[in-house]
Amino acid sequence: MPETFDLLIKGATLVNHAGEGLADIGVKDGRIVAIGSFAGHCAGRTIDAVGLHILPGVIDTQVHFREPGLEHKEDLQSGSRSAVLGGVTAVFEMPNTKPATTSAEALADKVGRGRGRMYCDFAFFVGATRENVEELPRLEKLPGAAGIKVFMGSSTGDLLVDDEETLSRILALIARRAAFHAEDEARLRERASLRRDGDPLSHSQWRDPEAALAATAKLLRLATAAGKRVHVLHVSTAAEMQLLALHKDVASVEVTPQHLTLAAPEIYRRLGTKAQMNPPLRDPAHQNVLWWGLTQGVVDVLGSDHAPHTLEEKAQSYPLSPSGMPGVQTLVPVMLDHVSKGRLSLARFVDLTSAGPQRLFGISGKGRIAVGYDADLTIVDLKAERAIDDDWIGSKCGWTPFAGERVKGWPVGTVVRGDLAMWEGELGAACGEPVRFGEALPRDPLA
Ligand code: DOR
């Protein structure tokens, strides 16, 4: 008797840990239950995916969705809408909201807001402050927590821990891998006068490569002393990448599609303040070494650092303009375009966007196309050629730094625990749930 599936996806090329090949995928109760050839099987819904590629669901481990407090820029629903339109099945969201996510109450509030309202699955980073250090070991293990986030240099919002004593104390206390924004606050303060009114290129001169390197070097020293794993977000400079390559015992590395794709000084002339972010977009010499790190395996994950601001906010003259750009929706097409140009393989893309996040953060039941895992799938058309434009963007901010770029490779479907969150640009139901982590699994009293 042929098995009955809730969802059967037929005829696509599956890309997973075992390689690449034609296979059907059977889904029941939100999980993958069979991978193989299932002609004649029944299913509640069958999708013909001939000609398409199915990847493990793309997990974006750095987004800012602004809720609560800054909903005029984005909210959890609009940010996750943008995510699934771009083929992303789960996001880790950052704590620099209003209020900042620095307590159990603030975290539980976000989890409650996300459940059934977000289109993709989610986890939230808890922000470290000088005041909540002793609480962090408890906070990092709460349901829905992706871990601890530390801003070593100030950026959007007021989260900041820049003194060595507190950083060491945080590292001594926590058990999970924490994520760090590494720019040296003292150097940023010293150099603030280098900002030139109306000139966003001066942003990259103010927040210079040395500011990033100094913070990353300090972090690696403290992590090694404490014997703790650290995750360095949005690495942007050549020297950091080379240093990180010598510290893979403690450090994992994120790069963003924008640091890999958009380069100074041209991008500041073309996009003005839209190109302004922290750490800044840098020149091709740095970008080349980021690609070296990516192809040599130093880089563990791609994160979009989706950080939307409204066009009105971005229209203010530099330095009044805020730092950050949207990116959750463009991560997949921008990077698939790099795949089409031969700059990375599809297997490496999968490694960076699902297996990598799973390995670093110990995600339970995601990050792999395998029986028993959540049916989170990113379905793409590698042959589709399209132009990215602002009209396509589902984020409240309504713009993208990649507007006008023609890319080859496009997200066609986003499957979240067996539900079609997006198919050919149409949204499904919002069914987001918290991501679970092996280091913080809830006890099940009924088991
Ligand atoms: O450019 C940035 N914008 N970098 C960050 O670290 C924060 C982000 C934001 O939240 O706007």
C-alpha cells in the first residue's frame, strides 16, 4: 500500500549532504518522511517541481525586524514576509529593538508576537548589557533564544559592551556560542570628526578597517582565554579574515551578501546613504579577501544583516542618516547569481545557509534534508533570469540596495515545516514557530 503524504514534491533536483540528484520528497505532519521515487503515491498536495532545485531551507542568522518599538521601519510580520518571498525559511532576529531584548520578559514578548504571525520560523538573540551579565546564562537557554548578542561598538540603538572586564565576564558565564558586532568603540569615538557632512563615503573612513580589526583581535584573545566559542558577525576586512583563519578553534565567521557584492568607493557614489551600514562596505581589496575566506572555508555562514530604515530616514543628509540596509529577501538571488557566475558552488551555498547555521548554533531538526527533520525547503530556479527591483520587496522599507541588478537564479518556493509559505511570489499562511536548539531543549513532562 503506497504511503500517503500531506505534501509530495516531485521531480526536482535535490541538493543535500549526499550530493545532488533527482528525488521526490514526501512530507507528513511538517516533517520529511521519505526521500526517493514515489510514483503512484497519494498526497494531500502534490507539487510538480521538474526543472527546479530543492535546497535545505535557508536560515538567515542575522536580521533586524524592529518590533517592538520601531514598527514604522519593519515588524515581525513584514520582515518575515520579505524573508519567505526571498526563499528564507527561518531567521535569527537581533535585540536592538525598543525596548531592547535584554530580559526574559522582552524575549517572551517577541516569541509571543512571532508565533503564528511570522511567515517563517524564528529565534531571537538576547542583548548583553553591563546590567544583565549575571542573568545571561539563564536568558541564553530560554525558549526562542538564539543565544547572546554583544555590540562591542555602538550601532543602531543603545546596546553596547565595550569594556574588557564585562566582555570577559560574559564569556566566562555563558555556555552557548554568542554573536559579536566587532568594531572598537574607543576608536570610533576618537575618529568621529572624520565624518564629513553630506558625504557617506566618509562613513567607511571613520569606521575604518583598523576599528574592525582591533575589536575582532580583542574578542579572539578574550575568547581564547575563556575557552569559549564566539561568532563574529559581518566580517568586512581582509586582516580580520586572515586573523580569523588562525582562530577557527574558537571563532565562527559570518559575511553578508552586500560585503561580498557591493564595493567602495563606487557604491557610495551610486547609492549615497543607502550604502551606509556598520561595519561599512569596503573597497575591492577587502572584498577579494572576503571571497578568499568564503572559498577556503573560513566563512561559516551568510547572514543578511537585514537592517531596514525608511526612505525618508535614509534621505537625511549624512551623518544624520541611519546605518543599515535591507537584505533578507535578496540573500538567495544575489548569492545564486554568484553561483551562476562560478564564484561558489551550490553545495557551498547550502553549507553556508543551512548546514552552517545548524552546526554553529546546534539547531534541532533543521538545516538538512533528511527523514525526521522539519520539512523546511528553499525551492529555486537556477535558470531564471530576473531583475531585482524595489517593487518586489516585501519589507516595509520598500527598497533594496540591489535594485536594478539582473541576477540568474531565483527563489520559487519556500516551504516551512511542510506548509507553502511562498509559491511563485504568492504568500501562504503565517505559521511561524520558534526554532529549537539542542543546548536549550524544553523538558517535555508528558514524554
Ligand atoms: O548598519 C547596521 N545597522 N549595523 C548594525 O549593526 C545595526 C543595524 C541596524 O539595526 O540598523
